[in-house]
Amino acid sequence: MPLYDWRCPACRAPREVLRAVEECMAPEQCACGAWMVRELTPLQVMPDLAPYRAVAGDRAGQMITSRKAHREFLRRNGFSEVGNETPKDTKQMRSTTKKGEIREELRRVVPSVLRKHNRKSA
């Protein structure tokens, strides 16, 4: 069903109404009591998908050049479209650890955790 824009000539209140095409000119009454006037608004036209190189999935490294190919690629690989943001560099998304850093941290922390656990279970 299309969405139609109406505006009250008395109080200028706008309203969007979702209704069938057959009912597009049915009168709409404003909360102030006046009859609203239907506004003609331009269609929203969005550009087609710009070609891009797939970074994962079964077409990693290959170009995807159409919206149809994009939808099929997402469906085939179980991906979801989230937004049009440029992916961040993964190094900025998580901190990097040096070799052996996690092992040393575990050696430092585990004994105290085990002592606390043994006190609670005793």
C-alpha cells in the first residue's frame, strides 16, 4: 500500500496515511476538525548499488556488480546487510597482544583465582 502525505490547511499539521490506491483521495480529517488536503510529493528514487569487491564468502576478491548479484551473494553465504558504512580496519576494532602476553597474564591471575575458589568451597 502506498503512503500519502496530507496537510491541514487550518493548522498546517502534516500527516502520512498508508492506504490502498483505490482510497487515495478519501477525505482525511485533522485533529483540529478541518479537512486535510492531499499533498503531491515526488517519488523517492535511490541509485543502484555501486560495484564492489567482496571481502569474504564464496566470491572473496571478486567484483559484485548488480543488486541481484548482491542479494544472491548475501543469501548464499548467510550474510546480513547492516549498513553502508565503510568497514573499519580490524586493528582499530580490537587491541593487539604481543606473543606470550596472554600466557603471562594467565600465570599471574590464575593462582589468585584458584585461592579464592578454594576458600569458598572449603
